[in-house]
Amino acid sequence: MPPLPAWPSSPLRRPLVALLALLVGAVACAVGAGPADAAKSARAATPDHPRYDVTLRADADGTHWKGRQQVSFRNASDQPLREVYLRLWGNGEDACGTPGSPSPVTVSRVRGGTASGLSVDCTALRITLPTALERGRRTAVSFDLSLTVPERNNRFGREGAFRFLGNALPVLAVHDATGWHLDPYVSTGESFYTLAGDFRVTLDHPSALQVPATGRTRTGPGTPGRTLTHSDAHRVRDFAWAAGPFRTATQTTPGGVRVRSYWSPDTPAEGVRLTRRDGAAAVDRFSTEYGSYPYGELDLVMTPRFGGGMEYPGLVLLGTEEEGSAVVHEVAHQWWYGIVGNDQYRAPWLDESFAQYANARFYGWDTRDCWAPDEWTDQDAALTSPMAYWTEHPGTYHLVYTAGSCALADLERTLGTATMARLLKRYAHDHWYGVSTTADFKKTAQSMTDKDLTSFWQTHRIR
Ligand SMILES: [Zn+2]
């Protein structure tokens, strides 16, 4: 999610704009076998190791997509799995729609289970399994899927002839020791929480449309005038794509990542140049700092009026102005949210503060004294507060970006730069393709130093 309408590349504007950061609206395992693992597996996040097989066909301009989706999954918990929930996040803005304007995401002809009513404003669909799934067993559900891209400029929306299909594919909700995670959709920020899985997606579309997508994509001929875009994505939390008459360019970074850029013809050329340059540099730099980018390919999708940016595995949407875009922040999300997962509703700082700290370091911002205790007027507020808190206090959500990156910069000064670098690499390694929590991060940080970090956490409202 973006910190800014457009991310400045001018050194003079950086600190000022950082302080003025606005939230704009693109707007968000293994299981052991021994007795010692029993308690852990009873709490294990499930269903895990999902695999999504999707075939969709687009209409002439990529507004409507129809087809079939299958989701297979494993029960990682000791408790028999009797049901699963699909999250239909694409219905987040429109909820259940109106009689004349139904929800943009509809699921029908469910096989492999029995669908009951939609809940959570039509963003959750429960499917009861025919028999309880024991630990370690796999099964699958499948359904017809119909998507209508809404008429708003949004992560699931459009800009002119360009369609953005972020959060359009239904994904499995997570169940753990606290039960099912069925949090509400939020427009500002993200509610999304998924376990890493594999996607195999075939998109059948008019050949006039370019279709950037999560994963490694290849195209082949379809019926006359149509193209099949195939994508394979492994160990990702979500799958997004776009469609439109994009201009394109491909480069391979010195680190070996294929960066494919897509932009609408009205995107400022200088902004495209800066975004391509910084995006390529960022993916290599963060590979060095946090662990190699594992997906091989990264798509940068640029249009001039998209609000800020939005991260998906292997694909970022970027509002791009003359001065550039939020590409570095969004590329950092490939690690903080994507590779190192977190419950973005419960602990948004674990993705946003970390991405913005990476962004600040990339651009060399001066972060001394940027932690400002006066900004925290609510004594109950924590940097680590959930989206439920920020939704109630939308005027302070920017603190997750601004104060959050300052807190991590202060931690770097407390630990020393070399130790902070080792901490982030170890933390990423320990939770690679997994899920992290605030407690996990604090524990790893404390393990790196003889200093007692208790007062640091208190001062920086990391609870
Ligand atoms: Zn973000």
C-alpha cells in the first residue's frame, strides 16, 4: 500500500514529503510429527499449502472475466477441518451490491463442498466439506467464477482503457488458535492474510490487451484474435493481474531478476524512466539485504492517476508522475508482506513500517530525530495496533509509515548498522514463505544484542 500519491525522487522534496505522507486510496509449513509438536500443530495455521488452478476468459476490453477456479489444500491442524472460507476481497468496496448492481465477484456451481451464505459484507463464503479433513490430508473445492472490474480507479478497478485485477481472485482464509480470520475489508490499508501457495492461471484475452500478472508468464496463441497468458507462481500469497493496451519493456537486473514494465501511453516518460531504474535497483538491493528475490520476474504496472501504489507478489501497481512513483516502497513489500508474511489486519506495521524503512534507507533519508513522541496524542495507541484501531482513528494511520520507519531507524542506531542488517536477514530467513508476528520480531531483535530492548519497545510503542 502506498505512503504517497507519488513518491518523490528529488532530494529536496524527500524529507518534507515524508512528513506530509498521505494515505491515498488505491485505496491492503511444515507440521511436526512428534509429541513435542502436538501443541504447536493444534494451533497450526490451516488450511496450508494451497494450490489454485484458474482458467478465465476476458471480454473485449478486459472488464468481465469468467471461468473456473479450483483450490486444493491440506489440513495442517490436529483438529479435523470441517469447513473452509473463501475471501472475496474484490467485493470489499461494493459489499453485497444492489439489485441493479450486484457484487463484482460471484462464485457459483461449487463442487467439493457445500457453500452457505456470504458473510462479512459479501467478502467471505463458507464452504462445508463433505467429510472432516484429518490432519495432513488434502482435498479440493472448485467453482465457477465471474469478475466484473468496478468503475473506480482502484486496486480492483480501472483507469481509462486499463483494468487492474488486484484481490479479484478468491483466496482461502486462515484458521489458527484464535479461530477463523474473517476480518472486514478496509479501503485504506489491507486486511489480507493468507498462507503462501501455488497458482497456475490461464487468462484468455484479446490479443490487443497486454496482461501483466503475478508469477512467470508466457503467452501462446488462442482462438483467432486472442492470446492465452499462462502464469505459474510458487509460494505466493495472492495473484493479481492487469489488462490493457500497455506499452512494455523488459530488462534483466544485474542480480538476474527479469523486470517487465507496463505503462499506459499517457504516463509521463520521465516517471517511467525513474520507476524502471529504481525498481530494478531496489529488487537487487533488497535481495542482497534480506535474501534473494525468489520469483524470477517482477512486473511494474504504471498509470498516471492510480492512487499511490499497491503491492502484489511479483506485480506492483504504481501511480506514476513526472517525479516517479512509490516503486521502492512497493518492491520492499515483496519481502515485507509477501515473502515474510503477516496478518496485515492484525499487525499492519510488520509490512508498512518495514517497507517504508527500506524505502528511507534506499533513498538515504536523514532519519535522525524523526521519531516524534508528540505525534502520539492517544496514550492507548501503539505502532503495533491493528487495523481495527486505525480504522477508528484514520487521521493517525500515517504513523504506521512515518513513525514506523523512524522507529526501525532508531532500532538500527540502537543495535548498530551491522547488527540491524544481520537482524533483518535472519528475521527474513526464519519466516521465509511463513508468517511472522510482532512477538517474533521482538524476540529475534533481542537475540541479536546484549542490550535490554524493553525500554526501546516501550518508548517506540512496539507492544
Ligand atoms: Zn505499503
